[in-house]
Amino acid sequence: MKILVAVKRVIDYNVKIRVKPDHSDVDLSNVKMALNPFCEIAVEEAVRLKEAGVASEVVVASIGPQAVQEQLRTALALGADRAIHVDAPAALDALVIAKLLQAVVAAERPGLVLLGKQAIDSDNNQTGQMLAALMGVPQGTFASQLSVEGDALRVTREIDGGLETLELTLPAVITADLRLNEPRYAKLPDIMKAKKKPLDRWTPEELEVVVTAHQRLLKVEPPAERQGGIKVSSVSELVERLRNDAKVIS
Amino acid sequence: MNFTFNEDDIAFQDAAHRVCADVLKTHAARYDETREFCQESLRALGELGFWSMNLPSEYGGVDISSIGMSLAVEEIAYHCAATCSSLTAHFLATDSVLIGATEAQRQALLPLCASGEKLGAFALTEPGAGSNPAEMRTRAVRTADGWHLTGTKHYITNGAFADFLVVYAKTDPDQGHRGISAFLVDRHTPGISFSSPEKTLGLRGSHIYEIDFDCVLPDDALMGEEGAGFATAMEVLDRGRVEVAAMSVGIARAAYDASIAWSKERIIAGKPLGRHQGIQWMLAEMHAQLEAARLVTYKAADARDSGQRFSLESAVAKLVASEAAAKVTDAAVQVHGGYGYISDLPVERYYRDARITRIFEGTSEIQKIIIGRAITA
């Protein structure tokens, strides 16, 4: 079985986010970028399925400008076999991304598509669901456990109030939650070997997908700056402060 | 001079950052406090291929540029200088093999060193021969049974934890430094005794030992050619000084970052510490010193890759970066005030860890001799 993993280039999770002075967007100049952590978990799961003999090939795809090849290379260093770069503008709508991925799926015909449950930049949590709908296949989102048994896929999902286990027929779309696995560290020799793995560049035109914007970013505002707290010396002072200063109790 | 970071350099820096921030950082304070050997961190780096950074691919290495290697070494030192010291000591041993050994010896040993299976130690210094290695007294005499090695080495990083030692010894005492040869010594050879680890000011997770030798080595323990040991050691130290410079930059950056964060967090007289001009001046000097140290380090790394002699560049980098690390870590303690003096924060550890960089692999004074001779020749 071939597995396709879709990955996104995002701001590194350690970076302190700055908003541009004109509030038009997040400031991305001179900011460290990285593989979206949930996408990394998806790559790790695919590589583990290959190591377990369930998958025969792991193909990783990313959509965006030339720079996304860095993240594709990271995925290759983690064990993916080859990469597809769909050369398109950054920050496309989830629906356009899903359509482009649908076209990649049509060309590649994977038995399973793995994605992160969401990207840590825009936090949309839409692409996997949209892709499954466009493909007309079952979806298992927020996966915390995954096993393939013959033609069936057993997936445990993290839902409000507990865990839900589903059995899906293949092909299917799975989105990875935080607890699905702990991704490995890239080994230095594998980083060098990743350079020799195939990386193909496709365009939206070749995939016959029209890139249109369905939504427009109007404004980005940073969260209100937190004021420092105070220390109180006793419970009675705490109660008094909560009552008179914070006015959260009466 | 033209150095840029290619995608490999960045990928290596990134890979180092990931494992260091997750693994090395969690052990660093404990190693310092308990003086436990940095085994766990060192092994973690070995499993990921970091022990191979100084080697070409024909011996299991990764063919990374010296600049990429410097970036990774800096990252390792930033999170745990002790682990960095043990790793760079391993590089001194494997550089010795790479430069001085026969092809058969390289093929037999280096792939195991690259993969993290065999840890090396570099045994040059003696109680009476530090800055003056030509005056070493360790002797190797050819006998019917093999080489009879006698003498004492000290300050040997990794010592008892190493699988093999590269021991420099006189095979012909009448020949001065030309009478020095190097030997590949299995750590378990009968007749080797290790002291307990020295009680050091810093880098407490990276053990150094005094080692006594009275042992017989097989004929093929001679590394490369007889009499070539001194030349090998000098070339190894040229390379090693670039790594000490990178390590110094890493420690200095850790102290600098801690100071910047502290200057924003600590409120004095109603405003953050960093808004007081007196502190700003200190931070500005730290920034400038760190930047200068980094640039001479990259320049030396670039020179190392050029294939030309780079003794001058590596001596300058080692001198400037280690002195900068001492100044920056001292200023970091000062910026933190009393908080910089107690071990609740890592700043006092950075201060202690930085101190050795002005001493090992040639003191600052030795670097000045190297530089002075080169510029007046």
C-alpha cells in the first residue's frame, strides 16, 4: 500500500509571533520556519507503517512556494521515500489546498492519505475533512491510534469526553492528533541521503486545478498583552482583592 | 572570505537544535550538580550520527562542511557544554586517526567511531608537558612482545569511558618532537590505570582523568608512521581549535540569551532591567563580543574547508571566541546580580563552563604565540 502524507510549512512553534504594524498579517520576515508538528506526526506514522511492512511506499507532498522544499526534505530525512512539491502561492484557502491534494491523490492513487489534524499557524482544521469529502472516502480525524488490518483501517479518535474507535474501509483520509506517536529525530546520515531522494515539482495547471481565493484576510490582531500578576500574603487578602479589585466575587 | 550557510548546514543546525533542546537540556544541570558523566546525552548524539561530523563519508562520516559542523557544535554547547566537550574530545581522537593512521587502521576504526559505537580519547598532555608537548616523557619501546608503553598522561577527557585512546609517546627521545609517535590503545589493555575523575570548576559532566601506562601493545598499535605523532597532533589541534571556538560561541550565546530574557523580565525601579542604560551598555558589549566571536569562528571553519593551512585562522578564532565567552558569561552573572551567583539559574554554570575554553587545546597565551609567529614570519 502506498501512503500519501500532506505536510505544511509553518512558523516554528518556538518562535514568538509578531503581527505586522499595519495588522495585515503575521510578520514572517526572518522568522524560523518548520514542518507543522501535526504533519510531522503524520509523517512518522506513515514511516512506522512502512517499517511494520504495512505500507510499501511513503510519498510526501507540500503545496506552496519553493521554500516548502525545505520541509519536504525534512520529511524525506525522517523516512519518506519521495516528495511532490506543488508550486503555488503561500497561504491558500483550505478548499484550494484540498482540491490540489485531490488532484495529487488522483495521480498517485494512495491507499491511505495522512495529514496533520490542523496547522499551528492558521489552526483551520479543514483540509483533511474537505479532502475526504472531495475524494468521497471515509475519514478518521484526530487520530490517536491507527492500525491496518487487511482492507480495513482501525482508528481511535480523540473526541470530547473520551475516545472513539472506528473501522474504515480503504482508501481513507486520516488526520493525526498529538498523541498518535512521538516523531523521531532526523539522523545526520539520513539528512544527507534525503538530498538524493526524488523530489518532483508540479504546478496547479498540470493538476488542472484553478487557484482562486474563497476568502480574504482582513485583519490580524495580537492577543491583548497580559499584565503581570501580584502576590498576596494571605487568603483574606486574596478574597478582598478578588472582591474589590478584580470584582469577580461579591 | 566568503562563507554562507547552505541547506545542509541549516539542516544540521536544525537537527542539533531539536535533540539538544529536548534531550541535552534536560540533563545539563544534573550533570553539573552530580558530576555524573554525560553518557546519556553523548549516546543520544551518537545514535543520531553526530559523532561522525568530522569524518568524510568513506569512513562513515556525513561530509558536512566545517561551517555546518560549527553550527551544530555551537548548538550542542548552548544546551550542554559538558556533552560538547566530550564530543569534541572524541573528534580529537578520530581526527588523529583520520590524519595520522594507515588506511587499514582508518577503515577498521573510524566507521565504528562515526556510528557512535566506539568513543575515543586524545592523550597528549602530561603532568610536565601541557603547552610544551615536545617535552613529554611517556615512552614506547619496541620489544619482542610488541610496544612497551610507560608513562603518565593527564587531563584526558573521556578517559575511562573511552573505548580507545590515541596516546602520544616518545619512540626516539633523542629526536625531540620528531621522536614522538602515536598509538591506538584499547582501553581494556592490561597495565592501564585510570585515576578517579578530576574535580573540575566547570564541564563537570565531562570527565577528565590521569592515566598511568605500563603495558605492552601489539605491533600494529603504532598509528601510521613512527615519528609522525607530533605533526599529526598539531594538525589535529588546528582542527580542534575551530570546535573549541564554536563551543565558546555556544556557551556565550546561552549566557547572552539568558541575560536578554532576564533584562526584560526583572523590574528595577519601576522598569525592566534592560531599559536602564547601564545594563543596556553591558548587553550591547555582550552582543558585539558574541557577534565577533561567531564571525571569526565561521571564518576559521571556512578556512578549514579550503584545504589550505589554517593554523592562523583557527588560533585567532580560538583566542577571540574563548576570551569572548569568558567576558560574556562574566557579564551575564553581573546582569543577573545575586540570581546569577546561585545555581537555581544556569548562568553561574555558563560562567564556570566557559573558563576552560581559554585553557584547553592551547591556552590563550599559546594562541598568541602561534599568531605572533605567523604574522612576523
